[in-house]
Amino acid sequence: MLPLASSVELATGTFLLLTLVGGVAFGVVLERAGFGSGCKLTAVFYGYDMSVVKVMFTAIVTAMAGLWLLASIGVIDMQEIYIVPTNYTAQLVGGLVFGAGFVIGGYCPGTAVVACAAGRTDAWVFALGILAGIAFYAWFMSGVEQWIRANAIDDVTLPSLTGIAAGWWVALFVFLLALAAWGMGIAERAFARLKPVR
Amino acid sequence: MATSIADRRVVHPVERPAQPYWNPYLAGFALGLVLLGGYLLLGRGLGATGAFSALAAWVASLVSPESAAANPVHARYLDHGPPLLDYVPILVLGTLIGGGVSAWLAGRMRLGVESGPGVSRGARLALAFAGGILAAIGAKIALGCTSGQALSGAAVLNAGSLVFMGAVFASGYLVAFLFRKEWL
């Protein structure tokens, strides 16, 4: 029964070694997708290169379909999967602030790590900004943190919220991905002229 | 002063132009398999901000162990062994290694600053720093970033993660219009 870490008692070293290997794979895939480049990442917001949405959406649907398939044949126990607690206000406000930071900074935290490894000075400065932001949050916003945690609910998913089975949601997301792929092709042609000449 | 990344190439073992990126849908499929692998083996999705949080908590604990342990933001990373020998920090260490090796092999290792053609190096670095601060505060408030919330959460149909992702893109498109001179 999966996940492995729930059915087998992994030694800390084994767990961290598997984690490290997973991290290497994460870094390779992000870099090969072009996500070590701030210009490529922010291009999604100007429409001439929608790679960020293409990659993220496909990844989400792939993992979602895989989890659903494995759960429905009883290979994985979804109760053992960690799900980030839900606080709608926090996730709405946090998302708005984060989106601004993404565009202004040119990276998100994970892609900044890849860009740092690829030698980008602006990514190192962005990473320093992340540390400064966390220090600021810890100093001045620990009351906010306590409110967010105290008002977060565990395991709020679309199936648990609506009673509509996960399989229907997977089908909906596959359909939305196909629709988005079609729309993004049109957007890229319409906004191609925005691509800066370097 | 335009800063072109292309003329700041690092000496590379094989002199050749950068390889093309993977097809985005194939790259997304591969990323989905990495995420799925994380869930199947370790029961957890991907993350990135947690590594910075652990690093910040560790530094704070070196400066003042008492005040770091008393801070509710830092304490979460200090109450179960060495903060940097944990899931997300080790994952991000791997990401750094994998990203570096991949960039090197693809001929994409470049020392330099990335920005649109009309932005000075100093302005771009100041904006990168400001963006890092905002991204960190946003991720702390939302309990996750693009990796931990958008990617890992949406794959398990987490309602809050989908709200987060909608908010990121709504704000991203608005701010991108306001800051179009930085990138276009």
C-alpha cells in the first residue's frame, strides 16, 4: 500500500536520500521547461509564451489523474496524503500578494532556486528578498500567522466540499486543459508581437 | 542600459548554442510524474518556500535561540531536530543540484541579470529584491507557494490551493500590466 513512507518505516537517512533524488528530478524538469529564466516565466503574463500555464496545468492533471487512478484501484491510501490546510481569506490575500511578487521579482521561490543554479544574479537577489520577507513576516506578522493557523481547516477538497466524486473532477480538468491548450495557442499568436527583441 | 544575457556566457565545456527547451506539455507531464512520485513514495507534494523558512529560522536561532524559539513563525521549523535536515530543505537542495546540472548540460549556464531590454541592471536587481519580499510574505500568508499550493494542492483538488492559484494569476496579470516596462 502506498505511500511508501506510510507503510514502511523509512530510516531518516533513506527518507532524505529519496527526497534529495526527487529534488534533483524537480530541478532538472523545471530547468528543461525553461523555468530557470525570469523572462520566460513572466512571458506568461504578456501572452506571447504561455509555457508556465502549459507546464503547470499538464503537471497538475497528470498527478491528479495518476492519484485518482491509483486510489480507485486501491494502491494508494489518500488518507495518508498530506494536504495543506485551507483558509480561504489567507489563500486569497496571500495569492494576490504572491502574484505581485512573482511578476515584479521575475521568479517564484522554486524557479528562483533553479535560476540561481543557472547563474542568474537577479535570482540570487530575489532569494535574498525571500529571506528578508520571511524575517519581516516573523518579526511583524506573527499575530497574522497565528490567526491564519487557528482558522485553517484540514482536508477541504472539491470532492469533500461538493460530494461530487474525484473522477468527475479529473474528467473536468482534462477537458479544461484541452480547452486551455486551444486558447493558449490563439493567445500566443495574438500577442507574439509583444515578445521583446534581445 | 540594456543587459543582454547572451553576451555573458560562462565558459562551457562544449562550445555550442543552448539546446531548445522541452515541449511544455511533455515537460508538464514529466513534472506531473515527479509530483506523483513524491505523493506515492513520501506521501507529500513538492515545496520550495519551506526551505527558505527553515533557513530563516535557522539563522534566527543562531542569532538568538530564545527569541527564535518564542517566535510562532520560526518555531515550527525548530521544534523537530536540525531545521535544514528536513523534507523541503533537502528537496530544494536537490532542486539546486538538478537545476545547475541541467543548465550546464544544456548550455544555459549564464552569469548575468535577466530583464526586459529597457531596464537598468540596478533597477532590475532592486525589483528582484522587492519581488522576493512580496513573494515570501504572500507565500507565508497563503501557507504555500507555486510548488506547495498551486502545483501540489491543485493535484489533490485542495479547494484553498485553487483559490490561491486564481488569486496569483489575477494579481499577476494586473501587476504585469503596471510593470510592463520591466519585461517588454
